[in-house]
Amino acid sequence: MKRREFFKKAGVTVAGAAGAATLASPALSQGRQQWVGVSAFGKAGLLGAALENFGKTVNTLTEGSLEIKMYHSGELVGGLEALDAVQSGTAQMGFGAPYYWGGKSDAISFVAALPYGLNAQEQNAWFYYGGGIELADETSYNPLGLKFLPMGNTGNQMGGWFAKDINTVADLDGLKFRMPGLGGEVLKTFGVNVVLLPGSDVLPALTSGAIDGTEWIGPAADLGAGFFKVVKNYYYPGWHEPATVLDSFFDKGAWDGLTDTQRSAIEQAAMATNLGILSRFQAVNNASLKKLVDEHGVQLKPYSDELLQAIGERTPEVTAELAKKSPEATKLYNSIVEWREGMVQWSGISEGKFMNARTSANFKTV
């Protein structure tokens, strides 16, 4: 879409559009700014609602001095074009998942999730208290002309949907499977034909047989996506994404042009959205899983020990090689691996044993 046509449809004057080309953000009267935000996700469901709420929160916290008009996937640009839209100046903000932009940066996929890596609690600790946000900016987003903030987390995901049983390493060879990110890179080494598709294309691809399976998120999101209509084998755990970061990213020039108050408002709104999305998934996943199994005949299946062991042994080799592609990727990877080492020790003490032990307490409502 041409910039002049876009700004007319967005309700910004052509003069304002010309200013945007210079200032990297459309300026409105009396010091107010109106930004455009684009998303990799559709309007329906949890993520669409979370993005809308983020925009309202920013508007409230800035007392109307910064308004972000949100466009969901397909409304202005395609889902996988969100980052391009921000880089080109069509939008000032994007919302997606870091591994969607792996073709732009050798480092950026490590921001999303490390297979067999950090859970959501540990990831947030790294971002907010381990220098993770600053390191993600330095290695992945600033070189692309962007500013990064974490703005959502799926928590531990499910392993995926399969048209057939997956029990051994041999079952992976030749499989056509939709999986973005580092997990997909690991599966390639087992002979999997890894496919990257936006969410809207996954169900049609399953239906036509273009793919043999897909990972998505977890029961709540997967129920809404309707994968159960086509395939019934639902595997766990999500070794590939023990927790997955959703990213908000901003045109760096537009970000730098904000006041301290406006930047603080965005940071606080992004942090609240990060917690809100994670908590919402946690709240609804079990009920959604029960519905999938009880009402839709989904077969819940654990990955075999053979598969988890083989993939677990291969993962450090594959990810280390990927991290060697650039100094930025190496720096980011090493920080995550070092943080993981401490988390494995502490979480093993604080959470691991307890998760097994609490099954012995058989509580009843009174």
C-alpha cells in the first residue's frame, strides 16, 4: 500500500504523513502522537484482545498524548510482514514472536525460546533482572532499527498435533511438520521437512495433507484454531518451547522521539501485558484440554523417552552451531545458557521436587 493511501485510510492527514517520513512517527496537534501498530496474530482470541488492551493502557497512562491504532494480521499487512512494516515506516509498532523474524537476524530466534531451555518464570527473570532486554536490543533489535520489549509468554507449550503416531526417531524421517524457531532447526537434523506457516494457513495445510502435523501453542489456543477437526494425536511436552516470548518492537527513531513519560507508559503496559497473557493461558489451558479430550475425541499422548532423550542430546549441538553464526548470536546464546545453568539448579530445588511431591496431597473442597 502506498504511504499516501495508507495515511488517508488511517485518518492522518497527508501533511502528517510527510512529517512521519521525517520524524518516524505521525504527529498530531498539540503534541499528541498517533502511531500505527501491526500484529502477526489475528484479532480473534486471547492475543488479539491483549493487543487491543495494551493500546488502551498506553493511551490511558499517557493521558491521550500517545494513541496506537492497532491492525491485526491481514488487516493492513500479513502476519509475517509485521516487522517489515515497522522497518519501512508503515507502522511504528509491531507484535509477534521473535522467531518469526529469524531471516532478519542470526540472534533473534534465541530471544523467543531455547529448546530444553528456560521456563516462563526463568525467562522473565532473565529479561527484567538479568539484562535480557538490553542484550536482546543490542544483539537482535537495534541492528534492525528497532526497540524490543517482551509482551507476552505462552508458558510451556504442547508438543504438537500429528496425523500419525510418533514413537521413535525413525518416525521423524520425512515428516512434513510446521514448527518455527530453533526447535524446527533441531528437527531438520532428524530428516523432518520443516515448514513455516502463519497461523491462518495451518488448518488448511493440515486439511489438504500439505503438512503431516503442526505445533501451535497450547490447549486454549489450539482449541480455537480447530486442529482437532483434522488430526487427533496431541503430543506433549513442548520440548521445543518450554516458554515462548512474544515480542513488541518499535521503530527506534519513533521510540527515541517519545518523552520519558511516554516510554515509561509503554514499558509498564508491555510488562502488564506480558504477565496478563501468561496468566490467561495458565488459567484456561486445563479446561480447554479437557474439552479437547472429552468432547472432541483428541488422543493425548506423551512423547516417548527415546524421542525426548535423542532430541535432548542433539539440541545443544544444533543450537551451539547456530549461535556461532555471528558475534551477536554467540553473545546472546552464552548469556541464556549461563542463566539456564543457575535456573536448573535453583528450579530443581525449589520447583522440581515439589511438583512431584504435591500429587501425594489429595485435597477436597469443603
